[in-house]
Amino acid sequence: MSRKPDWNLSKGSKALSSFVVASGIAFLVPTHFSPSSETLVQVGELWLILYSLGFGLSFLAFGEMFGLSERRIIRFSVRRLILYFLTAFLASLVLLLGVWIIEFSFVGRFAILKIASSTGLASFFMFWLFNVLARQSRTRIFLLTSTETSKEVRSLLTEQTGIFEWVDAAQSGDVKDLVEFCKDEKVDLIVMDKSPEAAKVEIIPLLEAGTRVMGVVEFWEQYLEKIPPRQVDQSWLAKLDLRLRDPFSHKLKRLADFVLAVFGLLLTLPFVIPTLIIIAFDSGLPLFFKQRRTGYMGRPYTLYKLRTMKRDAEKKGAEWAKEKDQRVTRCGKFLRKWRIDEIPQFWNVVKGEMSIVGPRPERPEFQEELIKEVPHWNCRHLVKPGLTGWAQIRYRYASGVSDSEEKLSFDLYYVKHASLLMDLQIMLSTLRSIARGSR
């Protein structure tokens, strides 16, 4: 049995495809579809290649901000098409600015229009075609997992139902010859956990027959970009120690954190000063809010925020923050919605207590309960806490233990895949969240 091609592109494949298409169009339009008087035609070939690559990178960055690279099926819609055009237009503005700074000459309006419209249209229809192919060659999956895990996986992959088909069996133990079963049912992928039934499976014959086999943790990781803490064991956790990774990347991350935090403090200062005055008139003093949080390697530190809650908000003791919290002031609702209250945490980043990107820090008052109720909770302390993080852009506000466990699954994914490139992706996606006013 030959394997089907997997047209459900990963996020990395989508990003690479977008970059190639955008850069290629930015190079081809001046060389083949523009008059000789056009600015981009007159520059040298090396510079044109550099401008084209810059346009491709800009298209990727704005595409991440608009969520165009998400790994989910994209159906034809006018809104999605507009987003592609808007992304290409903004990237064209960056191209125009870059050429003007270097060449002291503007790119022609028709050249910008041709590059932007061609990139937006080509990118949209390319991914639309990939998704059509993915729906036509859907991956047939047999879940050799517990009933609870099977239900959870199926319910969370509702957005992928167009590219997945679930192969059912009354009981996994009833399948006497799994190889023959996979041939008869045309199973493309078997997902297994560590159940006794799965332990008896001979994997090599399945692979020889063309059926892929994947562990349930790997499946969660690849298709849902999260790692449920209850699915991992000690051997998996032992690989998370980031101190064993390249130390140069850690120093580079610290340098980037420091520069971005200083820049963030300076850039937001004009907004912070009037905000402090508004807070004073709205609910009096204090203007800032200090709170103990658990940081890197479990060490406590003091986190700073603009005060958004009433002064007696916790007179009855520590409480979980929640949506539509009645303790939030009128001004605080606005500050929280647009995350303006988080600005003072740039100072925590400058001090080295936090990073720009990382798991959100938790309060020590809730630590004891979370450690008891949530498996491997302390894993998130293997990296510095952050102003924003993978869990923040993928999940809603945590208001209890169950929400905290769900957010931990995204934190575990981040801890395993942490890199400067992923940090950049998260920062761009955070800008999208802020623009929507989500909190």
C-alpha cells in the first residue's frame, strides 16, 4: 500500500511557500513585466534579489500578524482573500520605503500594484489549491488509544475534519491482524498511546505495509501544537532541560530581550504618563501594582503592572482572575483589553527576571494547588516567564485549575520548541491579539 501525499502543509512549509512566491513575484515583475524606466528595473540584479527577499520576509511577517500561516484548512472566502491582499500591500509599502532609502527613488505605482496584487492572488489560490488537494486525499486515522483520549482528540480536531477520516473499530483488541485491518480499511496513520493493547502491536510490519505509526504525544504535538501534561512521562521530560542546548542562543535571546524592553519602555512612555493620570482620577492611588510571582527555576520575584483593580480587590485573600471580573475598575477594563497594564513588565525584562516571550508567571498562592492537581506543572519554570507566550495566543484567560492545565499543554510545547524564530512568531501573533483587543 503506497502512502498518500500529505497536502495538509505544516506551518513551516506554508511559510516557506509564501516566501518563495512573494520573493519570486517581486523579482519577476521588474525583470519581465515592467518598462525599462521603472526604478526596480534600473537597479543591479544583486540589489533586486535583495529587495525581493526583503519583500518576501515582510510578506511573511505581516502574514503572521494576520494569521495566514495557521495550520488549518482554509476555505474560499472574500475575507481571507482581502487579508492576503492587505498583507501583500503592507509588504509592498516596506519595499517602497526600503528602495527609497537606498536608491533615493520611488518604486512606480504600477509596479507596486502589480507586485502586491499578484502576490496576494497567487498566495491565496496556492493555499486554496493545497487545501482542495488535502480534502480530496484525506488521511484515514485509526486511534489505538483509550476511549477518553480518542474522544478528546476527535473533539479538538473539528477544524481538521475536512482532511481527516476516523477509522472505527468496536474494540482495538478485536483487530486480530492489524496489518490486514489497515489494508482492508485503507488506514494511513495509526496513533497509539501506552495502553496494553498498543504495547502488543508489531510496528515494523505496519511500516513495511505503508501505514504510518505515531505516538499520541507526537500526534498532539504535530497537529494541535500542544502537549498534554498527562500524556508525557519522565523520560520525555528529561529532554526539556534547555541548559543543555546551545548557550549562544540563550545569550542572544537575553540581548534581544534587553534591547526590546528598553525600546518598549521608551516607546510607550508617552502613553504611560497620561494613563497614570487617568488611573489617579478614576480610582486614586497607588498607580502601580506589585505582586509576587514564580519565575525561572522556581525563584520568586516582584512583577509590576499598572493597577487595574480596586484597591480592596483581595481583602478576602488571593482569587483567580476571570473574564468580566467585577474587581476591575472602569479604567482597568480598557487597560486590560489592550494590554496596556502590562507595560511596566518591560522593567522586569530589563532586570532579567522575565523574557519578552515565555510562559506567563503564576502567583505563589496558587502554586501549591497547581502542583498537586496538574502533572508536571513545574516544567514551565525551565524557561523565564514572559510578557507573552504560546499559551497566551492559543488559549483564553486561565481562571482555574482546568484552564491552567490546558495552558500548560501549550507551555510544554513552547519549552520543547523554544527558539528565536518561534519567539518572533509569537510576538507577531501577539500584535494580532492586541489589535483585536483580546484578553
